[in-house]
Amino acid sequence: MKVTDAEIVISAVSQKQYPSDQLPEIALAGRSNVGKSSFINKLINRKNLARTSSKPGKTQTLNFYKINQSFYFVDVPGYGYAKVSKKEREKWGGMMETYFETRKPLKAVALITDIRHEPTQDDQQMYDFLKYFELPVMIIATKLDKIPKGKRVKHVNRTRKVLDLEDEDIVLPFSAETGEGKEAVWSNMKRYL
């Protein structure tokens, strides 16, 4: 997909702040510091529309990025970051639950994982949470450039197994460094848009 227009529209903390134009949305979920911002920037060919940070736990709102005036990426707060207070984590959890449970334009969720590592218990909980709400899920396994070509299939299979993926859910290996996997991600997302 050729992205000619991309902008952050709002960083929302409640339903009344969500965009009202009813364009389709794809949510991006993942652990803090797994590379969601780098993923967005690579997909849309921008250096820093989504701000990257070396400090985990930076995204604390639902960030709505309007793409080509036709759909949104919605970056939700990262999970699994220990240095955030329990109260803060509960606030994010409630905000995310409300979004996933009630948002009609939400068409699918990209669950971002790190292909180098086995999915965490938090990743498993997020996957189960999304399936509970009957949301289509695609797993984006980032940092592909860090894995030797001969070991990639093994890492993808491990991700499928640990998350206990349903047959219709796909693992898409991706590198924000090299752009490898970008076309496969776009063609998969187009099915939902």
C-alpha cells in the first residue's frame, strides 16, 4: 500500500475522545518496548510520526493515526512494564478493555511480538483477551533481521505454539530495520480495511 497521508489525530483516554468518522481501525497491541512505533513508522515510510522511545511504558493513551484519510492505526498502551504503578496499569487496562469491547470500527488487532524471544505470559494473556472479544488477530513478529535465515521458521513455529494460535490467525515476520515482511503485512491488513 502506498501511504501518501498520515497524521496523528488524537491521543485519547476515554470513549468521548475517539474519532467519530467511523473509518475502519486496526489496533496495535504489544509489550512495552517491542517496537510498535518503529513498526508504524516503517509501514507508512515516515521517520518519526509515531515517537519511539528507549524508555518503556511511554504510550499511555490510545493514539489514533489516520492513514490516507481512509483508516486508522490505533496504538494502545504497551503492557508488561514493571516500573509503572499498579494503579496506572489498572487505568490503562480499563481504557484498553473499553476500547476492545465497545469500538465498532475496530476491524482487527495486530499483536506485536519479538521474534527473538518466546512470547511472554503477557502476550498470551493479550491474545486470549482479544480472542475472548472475537477480534481477528494477526501476530507481527518484529526484529526479524536479528534472526539468521535458517532459524526463522523455527521461531515462527514457536510463536504459533506458545500462543496456541487458532488456524485463521497468522504470524507475519517483520523487520522495521530492513522493511522485510512489509508487503505481507499490508496485504494481510487490506483484508480487514
